[in-house]
Amino acid sequence: MTQTCSGPRVREVAPGQRLPIRVLLVDHDASSAVFTSVQIRQSDDIFRVEWKMNLVNAISRLAKPGVDLILLDLGLPESSCHKTHLAITSTLQKQVPIVIFTSDESVISQEMTKLQGAPAYLIKHLTSLAELRRALREAVVSPVTWKELSTDTSL
């Protein structure tokens, strides 16, 4: 099965005029969330970041429109590892890319989230700001997910 990209997900109002990418940051660590949010927005005006500190609040927020991308830490008080990603994906009403940004270096979490469709798995202390921003942009622009790539027999 071959998957093709249907074009950018960045919304355009008029030719060349883009609306911001609305990121839902889910991280229980307030200092990490504030730092990440400031860093993402600092050098580029395209990102708008909203922060939720737990799974319950994130799922509640995702029931409403207005999220283009989820930046997810897997270590939350209510859930951990790839189960956190699964909890989010199972509640989504529409396909929203979920970039994993976590301290969890577990190979099992990495493989399971990729199989569940995460376009990127980034380790917090090993990822530069440039790498994080590139992963966010790529996740929004390309609707192809790891899950689709893993089932593509033409590769």
C-alpha cells in the first residue's frame, strides 16, 4: 500500500500568508514545559503553544478543535511509556500528529510509539532546539506517519 502526501497541513489564509501551528504540549514538569514552550516560539513566530500538565487535561482539551500537533512527554503522573501515547491516540477524533519529546530512552517505548504512528521520537537531553523545531514542522507538513510507512510494501 503506497501512501502519498496530500500537501502541507499548515493552513493558508491567502497566498503566502500562513496561520500559526497550534501545538499542544503535554508535560507534567512545569519548568521543562515553560522552557520548551519559550524555546519553540523564540526564533519563529509560527508556533503557538498551549500547555497541559496531565493526561486528563490533555484529553479534555483534545475534545475541542484547535490543535494541529501534540508534543508529548511519555512520563506523566497517570501513565508512562508508550501507554501514554496510546491513551492520547485512542481518544483523538481526527488525525493529529504526535511528536514524542521525553526523557524515556526505552527501546520498547520508541518502537511501540512508532508502530502507533508517532512521526518522531525525541529524547529531551539529546535533542537540539533545531532538531525539535524541524521535527515539529515535518510532522505538520507531512501526513505520512511511521505506521503508514511500516505497512508500505513499496519501500
